[in-house]
Amino acid sequence: MGGDEFIVLLKEKSKPKLEQSIETLNNNINKYNKNSGSPYQLKYSYGIAIFDDSFANVYEFIHYSDRLMYEAKQKKKQIILEKIW
């Protein structure tokens, strides 16, 4: 992981509940960005993965989650580029 990356682990195996957690985080970050008065905004990308028997170990799981996060980042960049052009 790089210097500005972090992992959030939740004890949850329900994808809808995980997505709800992401929505809550998004809402809280949006409130902060709106009300903080900071000259910058907090932004993040994420990958949602559920640890199960398909992963040999936790390191493989983290690597998979990290790949999902980078794929999400690339999608965001592509959307931005499409809006510009």
C-alpha cells in the first residue's frame, strides 16, 4: 500500500450492508466537504470484497481488494475525461 492508502475492514458478509456503509461514508465526507471551509475536498476510491474460502490468505484478499479500488479509480478518471471532451 502507498502512503495515502488505508484499509477499512468490516465484520460483514452482506454486500447490501457493505454498500450501505459506503453510502454512509460518502454522505459524511460530502457533509464535511460542504461545511469544513477547507480549500480542499476529501475524496477516496474503494474496492468492496468479501473474504471467503476463494482466497488462500488475507494477503491475497487485500491484493484483490486493492485491484478493485484501482479499477474504480480508472473508471472515475474515464468519466471525468468523457465529461471534458
